[in-house]
Amino acid sequence: MKIPFQLLIIMSIITACSVDTVNIPQDGRFVDYSSMIEEFRSPGADYRSAPFWVWNHDVSQDDINYSLTEFKKNGIDGVFLHPRYGMITEYLSDNWFELVDYTKERARELDMRVWIYDENSYPSGFAGGHVPEQMPESYNQGIDLVPHRMEKLDLHGDYERIKYVFKNSNGEWQNITSSMAQEDGQLGDYVILELKNSSWGSKWYAGFSYVDLLVKGVTEKFMDITMAGYEKYLGDEFAKTVPGIFTDEPNIATTHRNAIRWTPDLFEEFKKKWGYDLEPYLISLIYETGEWKKIRHNYQYVLLDMFIERWSKPWYNYTEDKNLAWTGHYWEHGWPSPHHGPDNMAMYAWHQVPAIDMLFNTTELRPDQFGNNVAVKELSSVANQFDRHRALSETYGGAGWELRFEDMKRLGDWEYTLGVNFLNQHLSHMSLAGDRKHDYPQSFMPYVSYWKLYKKQADYFARLSVALSSGIQENKILLLEPTTTAWMYYSPYQGMTNDRFNTLKESFSNLVDFIEFQQVEYDLGCENIIRDNGSVEGNSFVVNKRSYDVVIIPDVMDNFDSRTMDLLEQYAKNGGVVVQIGESEKFVNGISTDRVAAATQQDSWNVVPIMNKSVVGKFLSNASISIESSKRGEMYHHRRKLIDGEILFFSNFSLEESANTIVKVEGKSVEGMCPQTGETFPIAYKRDKKNLIFNVELDPAGSYMVYVHKKQTIPPKEEIPILQVTKLPASLSSVEALSPNILTVDFVTLKIGEGKEENMFFAKASERVYKHYGFEDGNPWFASSQFKTEILDRQSEYKEGDGFEVSYAFLIDKDVDTSNSRLVIERSNLYNITLNGKEIEAKPGDFWLDRELHFIEAADFLKEGENRLKLTVDKFNVLCEIEPVYLLGNFSLESFNAGWKVVPAKPLKIGSWIDQGAPFYGRDVRYKKEIETNKQGVFEVRLPLWNGTVAEVIVNGKSFGIIQTQPYSKNVNLQKGMNEISVIVHGSLKNTFGPHHGITRKGIVTPWDFKRGAERQPKGVEYDFLEYGLIEDFVVSRVDES
């Protein structure tokens, strides 16, 4: 410790005195309590969530109107118009833009916002195939230098282009490209670098390949192709109904294993920057030879600058000119790997609304997603340093149909406490037909059971967005991110990456996690941003709009860019506090240096062996606020300053443990803010001179928000009453399913043309048919982009006789009441349909869940024993995706040797729906009982053991809201006398749509998971389901204050 005690006192006084001065940008954000709280109570469209609204079939105006109306009713006031696989409407055609124009007009009428999504699927840059079609140089100049190591030089292999040859002579690699012909056939240790184009012919890229975003003019071509129509049809509403543009995962990754990223003018740009040629040293990018740390650093430095100059800046300039907000994300989950881009954090600086994505629902299997504190702090740090009003997260995708409200709240709360304030739900599928229902569910549309309750979530996150977009977050500690260190140790060649690289991510992530849980308020520092926007002002380290009193150097930060080092030396010389964790060899621009060792001699440069609580207390505490770390749970907090106070938001990421803390903060008074209702309420707090002290208690997945007033006095809640809860006697609930039971028939018998009949899983059958009729990659609507109308145009290739038949068998036991049974068949209009040999057809306009899932009245044709539904196509249609069929009715199911047997309906009772013959049921079930009370008052409805996406509590016909998080209870008002209480538990489409087979993980659901099926249909008990229902009956208790 080298800082004199007197200096620490002076710094504390300065910090405390600076609290009253808050410089808040005048960019539309709320700057004081009164304006913020008014919007908080009733958030407008600009603060409401906006899902990816997936256009994935033959879109119509009716589809558009239906979707937008439903969104509006449920508190969603914005959409990202996202073309995605399965889309039949021709992308960027006149018809496309006419539909886009209709969307704009309808959204304007509804006071909604429509964001442009810049690609047909993703990653952004190829314009659904139009860029590579119109600009071959966007992909055909080579992108990868692929190494081939050999003991005998062979220049006659199957190479696209031999670009360089290196030879290892006595441990030193030499570039022998100029003399390679003379060594052809010689023995030795050689590496050929073969220049290859991107992989060609991918249906994901509309039959083309991805493009090289580093080639001059590619971004401009992409923008011209994509934006011309949007300017014409939407330009009059830019910055109004149309706020901006989303870009999705643009990247500069290699496409071949072990490859070095190349682009035509790489060497020219490299020499401009560093003054020497890269070509002789390319081998150092793979092997640790020569000045490999310097070469790798300098190489990634140039790639990053090229990526920014040729992708980010053109888009930033365009959106600035058009008064649009540019948002979207990169491949941030790969940090510290530079494979997809050398530094994602540097890219955020060029977005008016920087963004990330956070997908799935498992911290164990995908720790790079939810729970990845570093990724979110990168985002919020840039938002702070550039005073960006909003920071977006694309959230929830791939978590499965089973994602619960509790999960949605927990995951969203975590992001918001770390700095997100704009929720973009992934996804809302316009159509569920065919493979579309398998596209990374969850999906937010009326076909999910809980849709009419989702407004509770939408309102909650809208209010969080209002509060956490107001004022500013002003952190005074800067933690440098060791990205350029990772560059030195990274090799694209498998097995050649230095061990230091492999430990860097874990070490830095652990450091971030530690200081988060110690409630330290800090930003991350990106060296690229520091280079262009860093300075030193007195003893403050400045990054654009933020100044810092303390800079932390993590233990794994071995390298500094020269500009970073220059600023640190000046900062420390001026008395700025540096906390360096650990001691290791240091580098500047990849070259070993003693500058750091010399800098440690400055009085304010402190070297500590590890980061621990003692270091936090000594260097990282804040004079204006103290928040104790919780001994349980995973508590986070977020603090925002307004001109007349502060907002504090706390969340607990743990699902197992509660969390708590004691907060001590400067202010006049404090009051609670409820994001669920928009109400404010008094809380218990104490005064200690100029400080306020209050407790925060968080249930698992709980959250809490307060406003700390500087001048206004809100009296504290005098005392927290002790509540006495007395369980009331009650009979078991009656149980009723509110929709018909469901049988999903997912194994079929397929016959193509005059071929033999074969039994198989539906997904295999669909692939078999498409491949038979010339689609080499199987279903052309799955994981693909249609270029123009190429898939539809192939319909002309088929004639009568080019058909197939697919049949579905299911067994009905005796005494089953089938009088109200119906079948559901997707796109029934494409088939001739028979049930037990008798022709049947769909009733026009009658559908289940989705407009392309058609009802068939089946009651008159079902029979005891085996029933066989046959779909016949005489002339193959490119829209014929073979999918399961569904039987709906009043029945139960029993496991059978192959799947399920339909048996007479059994009354539902308390317990799992699966065990009661409703394994595929994914809708809602009502549990009802009557309670007699001798006086009116407040009563608690509690769910001791249950599972569902959400539960609603209804008393005497009135909804009292939802139960979603622990302690799984709801207070309600009961009248004197008899009261009818219902708890409605909502299931999910997981049990209906699956995936049902080969499930080895939870919390990650991809389209490919739905492709897994056994060779033969397994027993019903071997299907994968979730146990939904009240496993124990709900409890009603009287609540009294004692």
C-alpha cells in the first residue's frame, strides 16, 4: 500500500462532494423523479419490449394485422421484422416491400415501433444471397490460408491456390515460397498455406457462401441492396414508427479448420500500420516461432481496425445520416477468442444502441450465455462510456417451449442489473408449419397457453426499462479487459494455442464475478476504445464520457497497447490510483517491456497478490454508498443517478437460495418502486446523519427497486408487522382440463411412388421425401434461405405420379368416447386424406394454434382398434413437410409397446398430468375449491409443490394475478361466507411438440434436437416429457397482523 492516508481522505472528500453534480445527456431520457415516475406508472411504446417477429412463411396482410394486434393487447409495442428460415415470400421483392409498407401503416395506427432486421436469417452481410450474386469479389478472392504440414513437400495435391510455403530448418521457420519449385518432392518439415474461398453452396446462404466483410465495398453493396427498398417504403417514418436497424452476428471468421484469416489487402494494411511485411512471419500466427507474440498482436490489431473501418463505420455513418439507431450484436460469447472478430467490445462503440444476445436457459452447459457477467458488462460499459441511452439484449432463444415465467424474470433481471435496458425476445414465429415450430423455441405468440398472461411480464420489463434508462450509471472504477493479451496467445491451429490463453478467460471471469458479488461499481476498459477515446485529466483516467478514480489491471493482463501504457504512466504520475493484481512478464504491443515495472514505483501504483475482500475495502469502496455482499444467493445491483436522487435495483440470480443485504446511502429519504404494478410504497429505513440505512431481502429469482430522494421526504414505514398465517381447512380441489386432451402421432409409414412401405420417425420421412425429389440437403425450408423464388420455382419439375403417401396409425381402446374427437393436420389442402379408408377434408378456416394446422372432424370415422390416417400426394409439392398429426378429444392415454394407446377418459386429480393419461397436454388446467370464511380479509393462496410455466389465481370470478416466483404464493381478498378459488396452471408446448426423443440436456433446445428419433417407435413411457400440474393441492391461509 503506497497511498498516504491523508491522500485517501482527500480523495474520499472529493468523491463525496461530486455526488451532487450529475451531467445527464439531453437525449430524451428522464432526468428527474417526477418525469421518470410518470412514465414508470404507464410506460409508452418506446420503453416496451420488441421481439424478433419472424416472417417465416407466405406472409399476408391478415398475418401482419393479427400479429400486431395481439402484440399490442399484451403490452408489446414494438417488433423487429425478422425474415427467417421457412420464409416463402420472396425477400426484398416488390411484394415484400408492399407487406413491409402495410406493416408500417398498421403499426403507426397502433402506436407501435417497427425495427428493420438487415438480413434474411443471419449472419448479416450477404443480403439473402444478393451480395454474392451481384458482387462475386465479395467471396471469390480467398478468405482462409489453410495450413498443410508435411514431411515431403508435395505441390501437386488438390489445392485451390498455393499461396505460401514454409520450411523448418533447425527449429527456425523460413518462407521459401519463391524457391518452392526447387524443393518440390524433397524431404523435410514443410507447411503449405493454401488460399481457399468460403465454403460454397450452403443452403443457409441461399446456395451461395458468406461474404468477406473486410473486402472494400462489400458493406456498401450490402447496404445498397438491403436499404434501398426500406428507404423508399419506410423512409417517411424513420426515427418515428421505424426507430432503427438490427444487425445480427456479422463476423470475419475463417470457414476452414486451422485456417489463418486472409483478405486481399491485408498485407498492405498491415505494412501501413506496423512498417514491416507480415508475409515472412505468417507461420508465427500458428506456431510459437520468432517474435510470435508481437506478430499475433499486430495482426489482430489490423484485422480489428479493418473490421471497424469497413463494416462498423459505414453503418454508423449511414444511420447517423438517416437519424436511425443502429443496434445488433456480434459473437460476444467467444471472448477471448478472436476467431469471429478480434474485439466485440470495440464494435459496440459504433452502435447508437449497442446490443448482445443471451440465449438458452442453463449456466452449467452454456456458461458463455446466461451467467456470463463479462459479456453483459462489456455492453453496459460501452453504453456508459458513450452515454448511450439504451442497451439491448436478444433474450430467451433456444430455451425450449418450456421456459417458465420464473425463468424469464430471473434471466431478464440479471441482465438488467448488469446494464441492459431494452428487451428483445427471441422469437415470435408467425407460422408453426413444418420445421418452423422447431426453430429455437420459445416463441411469444397466441398459440402458447399463457399468452393472455404475458402482459404481466411485458409490463414488468417495460417499467424496468423506463427506470434503468433514466439518468446515468456513473461508475468510478475501470477494470481493463485483457483482450490484446489473448491475441498474443491465440493460434487458429487446433492444439497450438498457448496454455496462458486457456486460463485467461476463467481467471478474468472469476475476477469479474468476485467484484460483482462484492457489489463493486465498475466499468470494463477496452484498449481499442481507450486508444481512440482515452485521456488523462488530472488524476482521473478518462474514457470518452466517463472518468475513473481507480484503474484495475487484472492478473492475466500481460500485454498493453502502447496508447494504454502511455495513459497509465501519465495517470499514475498524476497520482491516479492503479491496482495491479499479481506480477508477470509484461508486454507492449507484444514486445517484452520494463515500462510496467518502472511504473510500479509510482506511489499510487499498487501491486497486490490477489483480489480479495481486503483489497476491495481498501481501494474499491464508495464513499456515497455501501452495499454489503450477501452470504447467500447471487445478488447483483444497479445504481443510476438522476438530478434529484438515485434508482437502486437489486436482483437474485439464484433459484435455490435467498439473498439479503444492508444498504447505506446518502439521501433525504427512500421509497420502494414496484415494477409489477407501477406503484410506489413506503419502506422501513433509518437515518444516520446524512445517510439512509435499509435492508433488502430477495427470494430466489427475486428483485427489488427503490428511489433514493436527495431533497424530498418520504416518511419511513413505521414498522414491519409480523404476519400470522393460519391454514384453513379445505377439501381437495376439483380438477378440470380447459382444453381437449392431445395425442401427438410422430411415427409414420412412408411409401414413395411405387416403392415399399417403411416405418420411421416423421423427421426422417420428411428428409427422405425431399431427397427423393431432388433436394440433396433434405427439407429446403429447414435451416436455409430461399434465393428469390428458387425453391418455389422447382415446382414445375414435378408431374402427376411424382407422389408419396404417408400414414399415421394409432390405437383406440374400447369404450372411448370419440364423439368430440378431432384430428389436426398441417397444410391439409396439399393432400388427399383418408381415415380408415374413408375420404375426409378440413373445414375451411378452422384451425388449431396456427392457421396452417387444420382441424379435421374425425368423430364419424374413428373406430375401436387400429386407426389409420393416410395423406396422399399425387404430384409432389415443395411445401409438403411431413410432420406429426394430432388427435384431440375427451380421452386418456396409456403407454403401449409402440407409443400410446387411447383409453377412456379418467377424471383428473392432484398430481402430474403425465401420470394421469395426459402426457402431451400443454394447455391449462383449473384447480378449484370453495372456502367459507367467517369474515372478509386478506388470505394467502400458496402452491406447495407444482410445475408449470405460470399459474393464475382467480377468486369469485376475478383474477388476482399470477404466481411465478418463490415463495409461490399470492395474497387475495376473500369475502365473508363462501368463496370460489381457482388456480389455473399453464403447461407448455414442450409436451406437445417436443423434442421427445434422445434428450440428453435441459435448457438448450435447437432445431436439430427435433430430428432425433429411434429407428422404431419406443414405448410411450420412454418419451421425454415435463411433469406439469399441482403435485400437491394448493393451500389457503388467513393472514393476520400480530
